[in-house]
Amino acid sequence: MKNKRNRLQLIVELVKGNCIGSQSELAERLIEQGIEVTQATLSRDLKALKITKVAADNGGYMYIFPGTTELQKSKLLMGTPVAGQHMGYASLEFSGNFAVMKTRNGYAAGLAYDIDMSHMDEFLGTIAGADTVFAILREGVTHEQARSALNKILPHH
């Protein structure tokens, strides 16, 4: 089990520190670090870590590591520092029952996923584009209540 934990920790470090666009590229990076892994195992690891593939600024794709609070508590990464806030986040504005969040290109899907997986009572759900997330507020939720809930996963603004 220790080898799996080390492998998962290395995957997190590689994804957070590099623009990796495919499983084969990630597998090559792991081999450079002395870890050989099958495609099936790597696929399971990415799923377990909730790593998502999104469009990158350069027109290709890249893996991102959503900073969910659930993952921070995960037994998979006990003792591993995990970023709890989105580095790609840019701004938050409200229009009626919508929270509109702007991100760097490619980060919206990860942010929307984190909002949905956090099961915040203030939101019904999200819709993500490449650089924009629309979060639908429940009836009666104020903009300040929504902002307060989002502060748990967004950098303070």
C-alpha cells in the first residue's frame, strides 16, 4: 500500500507542477521517477484522485487537480499537502440567481466539479465553459450567502 500512496503523491506533484496532456505523457514522467505503471492502473489512479482533463490555453489538453475539501480529507493522500483553492480563479459576480465565475482558460470545469461535489445547500448546480462557470443559486439564497459558501473553495477576494 505504501507504493500506491507514493505513486499517488507523485502523480499529484506531477499534475500540479506540469502541463501534462495525456496518460502516456504522465506515464513517461512516472518512468523518469522510477515508477512503471500500466495504462489501466494510471486510469484508476486519475479517477481516484479526481484529476480532470480540460482544454488548455495552447489549444491542447491538460490534467488539473481539483482542490476539493473531500479530497483533502481522503485517506489516499494522508499527510500530503493538497491545494484547497483554485489557482485559475479570476473573479465572481452575480446576476439574479446566477453566480458567474471567471477562470483562466481550461479551469472552469474543475471549479464547477468542485462546487457540485461540495454539495453546498446554496446551489442547485453548475454549468461550465472553458473559462466561465455559472452556478445557479437556490430560491431565497442571497448573494452574500452564496459568496460566503464559495469562499470555502475560492481564493478570498
